[in-house]
Amino acid sequence: MLKRTVTGVSAFGAVLLLFMSAVTAAHAFMPRAVTADASAAAPIWLRVMPLGDSITDGGSVSSRAGYRLPLWNLAAAESGYGLDFVGTSSSGSVADADHEGHSGWMIDDIRKRIAGWAAAAGPDVVLLHIGINDLDRGDPTGAPDRLAMLVNEIYAVRPSAVIILAGLIPSTGELGDRVKAFNARARLLPGVAQSTGHRLRYVDMPLLPTEMVDKLHPNDAGYRHMATVYAAAIADTVADGDVRPRPDSLVEEYAYPDRAEILTSRKVKLNSGDGGILLVECGAPADGSGLLEVTTVRNAEPLCFGIRAAGVLDLVVPDLHTLRISGRPGDQGPPVIARSWTGDGVRSDVTIPPDGVTVTIPRNATLARLTVDG
């Protein structure tokens, strides 16, 4: 997660600097230490989880990003907040493609896995749109109760999160009547959440028939409409102070100035760290501190992380395969603890010994954190 401003630079300028700065070392993607400037208006950086079914996945349009692409573009024009999409899935032609949209899934499919996803990603805001598959081919009568259970599961893991719950898109015929009944029950959830000290906003998605490709899925115009609704709700959430600030880190936080280029070229998303573990070029001098070599299922070339000192690095590397430490003679130095999550939301903390042993990770896992203790 990016810090808010760079000393002496406006919040907007800070974002530009972070995303446009070039790599400053021949063998390392060097981070830039970012500090707060109390005199500048600081934007709020939000970890946002798009959560739902095929409508969230967005595969029905050419971008394959659904509402996520126009929402990202709308947020880019905002000075009060910025978005960091989070999730175990990644798809679509959008700069930050992370999400939890799963085609064909019903409410309970999401509910059974959300605890792991939410714990791994730590979303500040959840954009929840789910239930149409329950109404179309499941048990429509119990769908509102299952939705309420899903909301409770999210709050059990992320009590400080704001859920923006979108009503189901209007339809016709018998399905249309079911949608109306479902949305009527969903509109009651903000009051229930407030009574338990949580924050949930309900928004309608009143798309027109001309904004749909079929009875369930929006077209490009429909997704732009959805993005506008979500953007307004996020802006209101920020303006009303519903998003609680994250506690300050105990160590100085670093942000990679070229992380947008790294995401595009290396398919690795760097969130934040303390400088102890850095993404470097493979084969770079290890200075006795060691290299962690990470291979993935899809990328031919490995990723390498220089282990300079005790520290932590939060990141997203999908399709994890193997991890191996090199450059440490014998048993010198502490091990690396690698945290990963499977597509089913199962967490695994694996200790990588400093003796050249290759550790194989189950398929479809996503690397989320590297930690070196002591």
C-alpha cells in the first residue's frame, strides 16, 4: 500500500512520481521511501475487493474487466482517494486486474471461501454483487438469508471494512419478480450492519435493457453505468469518513516507484514492505545476504528477491510453483517464511530454509507475503 504523500510534493504529484519513476539501480528495482507531509491534502488509498460472480469477472465485454476498467479510470481522476484492487483472481485489460469475480458462482460458493480471501487481502472496501445465479438456477427463497450470512462472514474477518452492496440488475418475467424480492430484503442490510457497529451501503443498479448483452450480463454501456454508481458510493464513503485509517506501521514503509511497470512486465504486484526484502534482477550480487528465487507456472523466467535484512514484503504473485534460497553458505541467516493462499482460500505459511532446498507449492496458489525474522 502506498504512503500518502512525498515530502514537499502534492498528493497528486506524489502518485505520478511513484508510478513514473525509472529504475535507479542496474541490478535492483529499488524502492523509494515515502513520508507524510502534514501540509498537503493526502488522498486515502483504499484496498478494494470486487466480489461476486461473472458480472464482477466481466468476461462478457471485450476488455474482460467489466465495471472494473471504467471504475479504475474514474478513480484515477479523483484527488481524494486511490484504488488498489485486491483478490486472488486477475483478468481483464485494466492496470490493476485483481478481483474475486467467479463466473457461475452462487452466494454459498463465495461464503465458503471469503474468510481466507479477506484475511489475505485485508480489503478496506468490498464491492459486493452476488445472487443472480441463486435466483436463476438455485434456491431463490433462501437467497436473502444466505446473503446476510455472507455479509457476516466478511465482518467476522474484516470488521472495519465497508461493504458496498449492489442490488441485482433488474430483469424481466419470473426472474424479474425474484430480483425485486431479493433487492427488497437486501435494502434492509445497512440497518442491520449499523446496529452491530459495521458499515454497509446499499446501491441500486438500475441498468436498462439496452445496457445488457443478455438477461444477466451488462454490455460496455451497462458496465460504465455500474462503475458510475460504485464510484459515487466510494466517494461518499470517503467523504463521510466511513473508511477507518490503517494503523501506522512500526517500521518505515517503502513503495516501488516503478511498480506499475513491474505489474505489466513481470506479473507481480508489489504492495508494500520495509526495505528488508527487495525485488532484484536474478544473478545480482547477493552481498552475502542471499536471494530467494520464485518460479511460477506461467512465467518462464523466475523472480528473485534480495534478502538484505529482517523484514516483510506484501505482494501478489499468482500461479506460484517453487521457492528456493541461494547465496547463503551453510545454515547462515534466518529462513524466509512465505505466505500463500490457494484459490479455495486456504492459507499456507511455508518456511524456506537457507540451505538451497527447493520447496514446491500446491498449484494455483498466490504468494501474498514474504517475512524474514530476527
